[in-house]
Amino acid sequence: MKKPRAAKNGGVKRVNLGLQGGGSHGAFAWGVLDRLLADERVEIEAVTGASAGAMNAVVLAQGLAGGSREAARKTLRAFWEGVAKAAEASPLRKSPWEHAGGEWGFKHSPAYFFLDLLSRVASPYDVNPLNLNPLRDLVARLIDFERVRANTNLKVFISATNVETGRARVFRGGELTADHLLASACLPSIHQAVEIDGAAYWDGGYMGNPPLWPLFDNSSSDDAIIVQINPFKRPGVPRSARDIDDRLKEVVFNASLMRELRTVDFVTRLIDDGRLQGTGYRRVLIHMIGDEATLTPLGASSKLNAELAFLNMLFMAGTKAADTWLAAHFDDLGERSTLDLRKVFQGEEDALDGERVKRAAAYKRPK
């Protein structure tokens, strides 16, 4: 059994954060960030994010630019309350049935139904040729990019997907502008692609939700805490066309993260087997803060709901999830992973092993 290492900086533990995107569900990550900022035993060294995760990362950097945790908490709250204020002008409204049932989504909303149908037959280039984007005004009003770029205490990485190459592009905090953030949150069914230096970009979640690889080479901390918004598993097989499409999008937005986690698991296995000694590979400790009980029942349409009551509900859920995780796992930081990747991929590995046996049998010489 390894002897526990003393926490760095007199009991303070440095961590990296990976923030998933997911529309207004990003308010859950706001709650997680608020709770982590309130705990002075935790120091955030680097943060990576896509879409709403990128928004949270950039606002966090703005708030921490002066070095104050309390300022960062206030800045995050001001941002999300600003989102709610801007949403008051949105045509999306819950139907009477959704109000009566206490639902947060818009599945029965005529406006949502119309916009969803429109996005399937017409592109943003057809319906919005002037490329008007209310999100740009919101970002410009609520985020001070000069402060973000000036913050050298927090390493920030946000991802976008290059439309032509299909590859992820990661932008760093020192270069960020409104265009970079809009690129990271550009859903192609809603917004025209965002051009940066002659290249067109879509939502970063397609190729990195969130991208973890920038953390491994650019930080001293071995701990990466993923704030999960999109559940890996969703019980039941979707039957309706809309539910099938929603689940497909969820799978796509999780695919890149699952691929990276498989790589981490593979490298960890090689380290455990002693096959990477002296190669410079280090053990990455993976953690995850989420709340599937709260987030899984919410429909995809609720990601467009920015009512203040909904955002506050998600904030409280995130705060509670982070508080529960810290109480159970703070001492594990710097020592071990608390996300059991072998369990996550157990069934997949068993199936793969079975396939290997079958293939090996095919190469046996006949008796």
C-alpha cells in the first residue's frame, strides 16, 4: 500500500477541470464551480471546456483575473442571471401541459415544435442570411475578454470543431475573443459556422466534450475532474423520431470523451503492468462530478430553457453534487482515480476479449 503523499501548498490540492457542454444545463457546472471556489483547500490550475463548458471556463477566468474566489463566484452568478434575463425575450415558452406537470422542457411547445421542424428543412444560411446572433450580444455584454486574456493564473482551453477537416481545434486563454467562444458553442442547425483566421468552426463538443488532452501536457496536477452534464447511459430504447434524434446527439457528444477515457484506461493498464517505466508517461487520476438522477430525466429540449428558476435548480443540484463528492473524495485527490474506468468499459472489454479469441482461433492449423 502506498504511503499517502502530503497535499501540496500546506493542504491545498491542485486540480484540473473538464467542463462538458449542454446548453442551459451548463448551470449545473456553475453550481459545481461555485462549491469548488468556496473550498480553499482546492486550487484550480487549468480548465478545459466546450460550448456551455467553454462559457463557464471563460467566465471563471474572468472572475479569477484579480485572484479573488469570491469575485469569481459573483461573476459566474452575474453571467447566468444575465443569460436568464436575455431569455425573457425568447419565443420559447412552456406549454400549459408542461407548466401543469412541473416539466422544464419544451416538447409540447408549439414554438419549439416549429423551430425544430424548421431546422430540419432549412439551414441557418436560409433563414438567417444576415447571420444575426443574439448570443454574440450576450457574450459581448457579459464577458470581458481583456481580463480573460490577462489572467495568467488559470490555464484555459476551449475547443471548436473545424468544419472542413472534422478535427478539434483547441484555443488557449491568452488568445480568446468572442469569436472563439461563439465557435465553441456553434450548433450548425441553429447558427452559421464561425470563421476564425479563414477557417470555419462548429461546436467543440463534436470532437472534444470536453477535450482532456490539453490538461495532460500543460499542467502539473495529475487530477482531472470532469463535470458531467451528458449521461453516458440512458435506460430504455427511444421510440419516437425526436427521442431517437436526441439520444443520437447525446451519444455523439459523448463519443470523444469516451475515446479519451479509453486511452487513459489503456495507458494506466500499461503503467500497472510496468511496461511504460522510463518512458515519461504519468498516471492521470480521473474523477467525475455529476448527478444523473437529476439530469437524465430532463429532455433535450430543456437545454434551451434559460428560465431563472430552472437555472437556479440546476445550480443547487451542482452545488450539492460537488459538496457530496468533496466529502467523499477530497482525500483521494493526488492519490487515486475515483472514476473506475475499468468498470465503465468492463462489458466492452469482455466483448473485445471474446472477439480476439474468435479471431485467434481462425489462425489455428487444422488438425
